[in-house]
Amino acid sequence: MPKKTSTSSFGTSKREGHDSSKFYSRNLYSPAEVQAGGSVVAENEAAPADEGEWLDRIFCRSSEQMPLPDGSVALAFTSPPYNAGKDYDEDMSLDDYLGLIRRVAGEVYRVLKPGGRYVVNVANLGRKPYIPLHAHFYQVHLQAGFLPMGEIIWQKAKGSAGNCAWGSWRSARSPRLRDIHEYLLVFAKEEFSRPDKGESDLTPKEFMQSTLSIWEIPPESARKVGHPAPFPVELAARVIKLYSFVGDVILDPFAGSGTTCLAALSLGRHYVGFDVSKEYCNLARNRLSATQAGLL
């Protein structure tokens, strides 16, 4: 009999005989009532006095209150924690979780330039019932004042032959869909076009590829990066080149292992990132230092 798998902070590949009780016991699946708490602030760092003190920096603190000036950022790209049981997640109810996303969205809106974009990578969760997080995210960000610009399907694989999470095998009793995609939701502040001008570095081929609504990009290895849920540098780079000019400031309010900041640095942009985990802030800083050394 195949060995049973269970919910893991670094994910599970094959899921034949998978025990998902740990996932479904989380507060995400509790009745929709607001619970106490919900967010964690790591280091309460003082607000920087000028640009030189916040630019090209990783802050180890919550992005619910960012020490950045109004209208200082051209593009924000992030993949927030999904509240699904990774080792950095809190066990929040859906209401509390969306409250966190809403507060961060308000801060991102404040620090974006007019015409600035906010691109959010999100995946839907569960099966019993299915939680369409991307639909909730639309509601949250529209309430924060953002204008919807479209969505990109990030296709992570062409198939999922090694994944056994199909529910009932070859039976209509309980088949399960196996996700091989996530969403990139694209929002804008105040207007759909940027009123300022700058240098774009997209080639014609990259532009044609990036303006399609489906992006086929392989996922990143969690164990290779040292973070439970990293996204590939190529994904961040494609977003940055499509939606920002050379020299712009790129923000990641849930920086994790620093991939967005890493891509920004490599593409001649400035960066600023926030994360509440000291471990991952240090990981991001180390990755950035190594990249900076390679660029010199």
C-alpha cells in the first residue's frame, strides 16, 4: 500500500492516500467570524527621514504600516502568504486573513504613484469547499480604490502526471481538479496609463509574449531557495519589465525570500521589501548581496 502523505510546510508532491485533515482543521475553514489578532509585526523600525534610508532595503516588519513616502513607488508585485499552513503562516480565519490583505492593499495604494500598478500572485485553496481566493482579492482591492486591469494565468506545468490528488480514481463519485496554475491579478492606482515617461527595456518578442494572458513558467524549487513557497525570478522579471521603467522603485510588501527585489536589482530598478520573518529577511538580504556582487 502506498505511503500516505499529509499537509506539509514545504508541500507534498504525490498525494495518493493524502490525509488533508490538518489543512481542513485550520481556522480558514471555521465559521466566518472575526477572531482576535491576525497580524504580526516583527521589528518596529523608525520611519526613514529621506529616500536614502529606505531605498534598496529589506524591512523586517509588517507592511501594514510602511515607512515610505506617498507616491514613491512605481510598481508593487507580491505573492502574499495564503494562510494555508506553511511554516510562516498564522492560523487565521478567512475574515482575519482578508483583513490583513485589505490593510496592506491600502498602504500599497498610498505609496504608489498615480498610474502605478499592483500585481498580486494568488492561488485558490481547498476542495471541500473550494475557496476562490482570487475572487475575494478582487473585492478587497476594489474596495481599497484600485482599478482592475486584467489577470494573467501563470501556468506552472503542462500536466500533473506525478500528482495523485485526483480524489476518486476513474470514478464520478468524487473526482478532484488538480491545479497547475495560479493567478496574477493586475490593478492600477487612479488611472490605467502612467502619466510619466521612462525607458522600457522590453524586446519586441518579450512584449508580444508578456501581453498574452497565459504565461508558461516553471515553478521554483522550495528546497533550493530555502523558502516554502518561492516563485521563480523569471515570473517577477516578466512583471517588472512589462509594468515598470528602468530606474523605477519596485515594492514587495510580502518579500519572503526576496525574489521580487532580486529581479528588480538585476533589471536596473530600485527595490524595497517587507517581511515579518527575520529568517526570511536575512535570506533575502543574502541573496541580494550575492546578486549585487555578481553585477559588479
